[in-house]
Amino acid sequence: MKINEIAAQNYAWVERMGWHNKTPLEALALVASEVGEAINECRGDKPTDNFPEELADIVLRVLDIAYWQGIDMEKELLNKMQINEQRGTRCRVK
Ligand SMILES: [Mg+2]
């Protein structure tokens, strides 16, 4: 399944749950809350077994916003990776 298909499927599920009555700013706050949950899974010597699930929550929250806003995330991700490749390093290694 491609990333935009995952975004569409996840968006439909969130809509069925009735969780879409929020602003983009509120939606971004929910991304931040998932980052906090992922952080909590890394407070020990190594990430817990629940860490991958929290990373998935972060991605799904981002994809939900992207689908809602009509953003083609596959295109944006590939474009940004190309920009990053051309940018090179910001740090000079001595
Ligand atoms: Mg979570």
C-alpha cells in the first residue's frame, strides 16, 4: 500500500470516529502529543517494545493532516529528499 493510500484509509477511519472537528493547529498539537508519548517510551536504556507503535501514531497523525489539506505526501517526501540531497551538509567536518 502506498503512503497516500494509507493516508486516505486512516483519514476515513478518523472521520468515522468523529474526530475531525479540529483546526490545523489542534491537529499539530496532537502530533506533538504523540511525540511526547514516543519520548516516554525512550526514557530507559533503550526504547520499549511500544516505541514502534508510538512512531506509527506520529506518522498517522501527520498523514491525517496531509490528506485533510490535500497534500500529496509521496510527492512532498520525494521532493524534500531530493532537496536534502542537493543541500549537502550544514556542518563542516574538520
Ligand atoms: Mg500514541
